[in-house]
Amino acid sequence: MKALKIVLVVVGVIFVALVYPMVIFVREEPALSMMLSLYVTLGIFLLIAARNPSAHRSLIAFTAWSSLAHAALMGTQAMRHMVARGELIGVAVLILIGVALLALAPREQAAGS
């Protein structure tokens, strides 16, 4: 549980830190800023979830699976030269986040627990 809390805080802080590029790119890349606003919001909720991960299993699962889905799409786009190859760094980070959260996610408790 301690490892999960650490991962939630680290990922939460990384996502919240995206507020800076979100503000910088709001005029030049409005679609990017819009997407980053979702990650900033998710980061805030991950920081809240770090206090009691068992109570936030669905948020943790959403973060894991959406990170993997985003990585799959971005990786496909990079391999097909639709976006820059440098995006593969982001793919690796998102895969790492998704796998770490899935591996550490709290299991569902028995009904009587």
C-alpha cells in the first residue's frame, strides 16, 4: 500500500505540473491545452486518492487504463509518422504509469470485510 501511495503522489504531482504547459500553449495549441486540463484535474484527484487508495479503486483503474489507451494511440501515431517520434518518450511514461498502477492497485475487498 505504501508503494501505491508513493506512485499516486508522484503521478499526481507530474499531472498537476502540466498546468504550466497548459497555460503556455493555450493560444498556440488550444487542443493540447484542453487535453492537459484533464490531466491536471486528474492529478488533483490522484493526490486526494493517495490518502486512502482503497476508497478510490475506480479512479486508480481509470488512470491506469486511460494511460495505457493514450499510450497505445500515441505510439501508433508516432510509428505511422502522424506525430513526432519524440512522442515515444511520452508513450513510455504512460505505459509505466499504467502498469505500475495496475500492479499496485488495491484489490476489491470481500463483502464482509
